[in-house]
Amino acid sequence: MAQRETWTSRVGFIFAAVGSAVGLGNIWSFPFQTASNGGAAFLVVYLLAVFLIGFPTMLIEFVIGRRSKQNAVSAFSELGYGNWTFAGAIGVFASFITLSFYSVVGGWVISYIVGSVTGGYLGQAGTFFGSISSGTVAIGAHAVFMAVTIAIVAGGVADGIERATKFMIPAILVLLVGLAAWGSTLAGSAAGYAYYLSPDFGVIASNFTSIVPSAMGQAFFTLSLGFGVMIAYASYLGRDDSLPADSAIIVVLNTVVALLAGFAVFPILAATDALTGSTGAGTAFVALAGAFGQLPAGQVIGLVFFVVLLFAALSSSISLLEAPASYVVDRYDVARPKVAVGVGLVSFVIGIVPAYGYVGLFNDFVFNILLPIAVLFIALFAGWVANRESIDELGRGTALGQGATTLWLWWVRVVIPIVVAYTLYLGVTNFYTGLTTGAYF
Ligand code: PHE
């Protein structure tokens, strides 16, 4: 087998992981989940989920990946636990399914870039969304998005992925700061900030069973956890980097981007009275395009916004393709470009289903069910099955003593499984209710 690639530097790894984390989840899903789940009340639960559950879970994936130097599936057998490969396989399956609908939404973004240039959505946000979100236009744009993703992944880890993300992440940050600054000048922005930032704890109490699974699913999705992606990325990492430090940087940067997206989106929604009406995959696009159609310089701002969204989506979709592709490359020793094309094509074909109006169904299946299941299993594995030698990978390259590792281990053993199992129970219940009440069909 060919020599395994590595990142060209620690910074290269961090950029790639942040590129994976920062995506449609931060800029599209986060503000709209927050808006439709009670604003700041959701934000509080979400931040708890990110830091108390997401951060330690990222460390699990990093430990497994760097220790084994394998993709998410082979990692478990490499560590000596061949009958746990299913835990990685669930994640790879989740990446694959997510890529199929992610690419459809990426295609929508491409259509909105075109619409910003031609003025296609001005004054008719709803009609425009209807015309591009399903059917042949959606499939065509989905094909374009997938083709670009395949081209980058075919180029390999260091060349394709590192180079693409080193350019995209700074661009996203700069553009979002600009958008947030513009948002602050809009009439009504104060109402937007208030809804976004001052929590009404009564809302948490009365909507607990819907806020918890949404916030947890959002936390896993946005941090790319439960997909095996972070296992695969850490497998290319040098032995002497500090996993906790890298993970902290990634979690904080990802959170900054999501919060910034909120600072851009909430004033826009408030300025056009669309603050609380937003739910579902499409309303986000309709509400924003509606706002861009009404606001001064909206068309230019819209163009900037959708370009940012496209960059963020691409730096994530490449990692969604990388997870299954690196598995096939390691396992069957086939050339990377061929694998990227093959896996990308199959995912494209599956994506034709969401491109016919089922993005919400795919999205909720991943958020509510696949991700909590995958995280539950890797936590049980790390907490109760893996030997201490593997667990000690956490402290390598750091000043952390055994005590810190043990503390983390107990958190992984007890707290994470209980919280995630409860989330999974709520997620399954809500998904089932959605299926039987016709929310998806
Ligand atoms: N984290 C990405 C987002 O927020 C989604 C993603 C998940 C990307 C898993 C890659 C792997 O959009």
C-alpha cells in the first residue's frame, strides 16, 4: 500500500477540521433552528451541548483516529476490537447519506448565487424557491455541486483539501463580519438581537423535549461528530500535537462562525418581520431571499451571503466525501481519484430523492437518529471497551497528567451515554411523530 499521507502542518489539519465543521450547519441550519426553537432559549441549550458533550466527543474521535492511523471503520479493528467496526460503519453511512442531501442544498445555494446576479428572486422569494428546490433544476445544480466536491477530494488530502480550506475559512470569517456589521445598521436590528440573545427560560422548560434533540443534533452535525470524519482527519495527524488544544481551537472557531451567522441573520429577519415564522429547510432560503429583495443594496448583500454559504458548504462536503473515500482507499488500495468519483456518483444518485422534495426527511433522520446512535456507540467503546493504553493517547504531546485523562474517561463513560441515549429516545419519538403526521410527505 502507498505511504499514508499526512497533513503538511498542524495548521493544515486545524484548517481542514474547521473547514469540515463550518458549513451549512453553521450558517443555514443554526440561525434557523435557533429562530424556530425560541431564539436565545435554544442558544443556551445548544452552547451547553457543544461544550459539555460535543467537545469531549470530538476528543474521542481524535483519540481513536490518531491512535489507529486508520479510517473510521478500520480504526476499531486496528486497535484490536474487530467486532466494533460497526460503530465506525454507522458514521461512514451517515456521511454518505448526509452528502447526498447536503449536495442538494449546496445546489440550491448555487441557484441563489445565480438568482442574486440575475435578480431572479427579487420580489418573488417563494416562487423562486419553488422553482429551484426540486425537480430538474435542483438535480442539475446538485450535479454541479457534487462534481466540484469530487474534483477537490480527488486531489488528495494535502493538496486538495488543505489548500481549498486555507483559502475558504478566512474568506468566510471576513464576509460574515461584514454582513453582521451591515445587519447592525438595519432598522429593527435591536429586536433581532433581543430574540437571539436574551433567553426566556420558560421557553426551555415548556419545549424541553423538542429543544434537547434539536440542540444536540445540531451540535453533533455542526462539529462533524458521529460521521467518522474527525476519526479519519486525526488519522493523518502527527504524534506530538495536543489533541485537547486542537479540539478546543476547532470547537471555538466553529462556534464563533455560527454566532456570527446569527448576528448576520437575526437583524435581517427582524427587519422584515420574519423572526419567528421560520421552520423547515426551505423557509430559511425564502425568508432570507425575501429580505434581500426588500432591503437597500439587498441584491449585492445577497450575492455575498450566498457566496459565503457556498464556500462553507464546499469545505464541508469535501470532508463528507473524504470519510467514505478514505475507507475505500485504505481498504481496497484503489487510486484516490477513482474512489472519489465512484463514491461521489453513488451519493449523487441517492441525492435525487431529496432533490424531489425530501431534504427535511433526510436531514431529520440524520440529526435525530443516525448521529446520536453513532456517538452513543463510540462513547461506549471509548469509555468501556478500549484499553487504557489507547485512552492515554489523549495526553500525548500535552502537559496533561493521568488525572485529567481519567476525569475525561469518566465523563465519556457515564455522562455522555446517558445524555445521548435520552436525546436519541426523544429524537426517535419526534421523528416518528413527524412521519405519522405527514410532516415529511
Ligand atoms: N459540520 C458540517 C456543517 O455544519 C456538516 C458536516 C458534517 C460536514 C459531517 C462534514 C462532516 O455543515
